[in-house]
Amino acid sequence: MSQLSESGSGLSIESCHERQHRLVEGLDRWKLAGAVISDRRHVMYFTGFWQASYHTPILYLDVKGWAKLAVPEAVVVKPLCANEIVAYPWQRLGTLIDSPTASAIQALEPQWAHASRIGFDQPLAPMIAANDHIEWVDLSAELVALRRAKYPDEVELIRHAVLGCEAAYAKAAEILAPGVREIDMFAEMQAAAIREIGEPIGEMGNDFQAGTGGGPPRRRGVEAGELMPLDVAVSVRGYRCDLCRTFVVGGQPTGAQRQAAEMVLAALELVEQQARVGTSARWLYEQVQSMLAQNPKWEFPHHLGHGTGLSNHEPPYLNPHWDDSLMPGDLFTVEPGLYGDDLVGGVRIEDNYWIGPDGLMKLSHFPRGLVIPKN
């Protein structure tokens, strides 16, 4: 099992403090007295506090940089980046109260009682109703932009999530055989990822079907000759990786399947050669689309990739409907694919990359050619 410290969130206090400082600079520019942060992913991002989804931590960060965090009573609080921590009631003898969010707001409300303009990351109706003299400013777009450049502590959490994906793929290679049900594959892969990570991993991803381009697992058994693109996402304390490998069900791939895989791998290599700070993400998509269009029998019907982190999809978007350019700190997926009837499904291979201080870094290392299971 891979090791992730249980003494903290996995984020560093120093980096959380730097992220808070960047938000404070924005508050000053936007002429806001402070920001109420209630999305638990953002609370994690700024403070390092991560708990079960039924908890409702809320952070208030004022324009002077004072961070006050409301957390549920009796929840173990590990080292956090907060100047002040206040506990609020959320249960009675194990029964959840009706509105723990209102309890958290009540614990923090004196901090902004006399302010005129406050930012927020998601609507909180009780807070807004009780403070009708305050102008509430939605910071959602600003926070997405703030989160785009990943810090090294965030990258390490995503690298840890990748280990869970790779454990799931190793299990798939061990058990996949004609007749095995897709839902049983999903269950075994999820168990392998959880054992590797050593804690709950969140939702497991999108695609667990054989003989199609993808979709949720079914109760059908897989059949010899099908391709099975396994698009797996593992979440560690809110941070997500997103990988895909394509497995051959029973025996060896056909000539067409091998050719499609070679083209997809060539597309990945093209991106690795061209992706650097300043490169147009739309241009990368167009280059890959042109390469994969060489065989008109097959389709490349989806995006080339997307940013990942605290959301499934976030900037940069490798997609012709956006015009992003790669930036320092970008962490993104690249997932070219080809699909056609003679492929009996499709080939999609996806890796995760970070543009760090030394340039483009691949975060995933599971073999990425067509995977031939042991059975």
C-alpha cells in the first residue's frame, strides 16, 4: 500500500498560506471586506481541512488576511492553516441536526456583521437572508482561475491518486477474461484502488464497458475480441487524477486494433513534444485531430483533454470550443481516442501531465499500449 500521511491533509501549511495570500490580494483589488468559503474543496485548498462529505466546514478570510475556520464539534482537527478555529454543533447523540450549515454560519457571522461587500464561492441562502444589508459577490470564476496553477503539494496528492488508478489497472489485467461481468470488473478495480490509497477514493470514473466507446459498468459479461477502454478517476482528499487504458478481451488484438493503438500513441507523443508554456490548447487538438483523421473509418469524437484537480474538468481545455494557452503550473489530461465498428469498441489512452519548473512532467507510468490480460 502506498503511503500518505494521516497526520495532516497532504497539503502543506506553507502552500495553504500562500494560496490564502493570493486570495487576500484579490479581495483588496475587488474592494471586498472578506470572503466566505463554504465549498469543502476550497476549504481544503486554503486550509488543509478535509473531512466527510456530510460535514460543513466554512472559512472566513478577511481582507487583512485573518482566517477563521468553523469546523464540526468533536471532529479531530489536524494542523491547519487558520488563525482561529471555532467549533459548531452538527449532531445530537449521532443524529445529524437539520441545518449544520446554519450552525457554522452562526459561529462565523460576527466576523462579517458590519461589512458592506463580501465574496462567496457558493450560495448560502440562510447567510444571505440574514444579512440583506450586505452585497454578496460571486467569486466562483475568480477561484477557478486562482486554482489553475497547481502547487507541488497539490501535485503530490494527484500523483498519489494515480497510484490508485495504476493498482486498479493491475487488477484488471489480472482478472479480465471472456465472461467476466463489467460490474464485477468495476468492483474489483475499485477495491484495488482503495487498498492502494488506504482511504475512501470518491467516485471511480466514467467508462467500464467492453465493445463500446465507454459508459458505466453493466451486468453483461465481456466477450472475446472486444476492446475495453477503462477510464478511471481516483480522488484523494478532493484531488482527482484521470487516466485511461485500453484492454483486449481474450487473445491478441486484431490488425485494425493494433493500428488504431499505434495512431493513438503517436498522438500522445506529438502532444508530449509540443506541449509547453504558451502552446495553444486548441492548436494541439487540431494537430491530433488531423493526425487521427488519416483513417476515415474511425472517429475521434471528443476533446483531447482537460485540466484536472479539485474538479473533474477545469482549465486548460484541449478542445476547439475554447482557446486556452498552456500556462506554468497547468495540470491536465491528454486522451486521444479512435472508435469504429471494426475495432469492436475503441482505443483511448489517457495520461496526466504537469507543467512544473522543469517543463512537462508525466505523472502516470502504467504501460500504455494495448493491455493484454493474463487470462
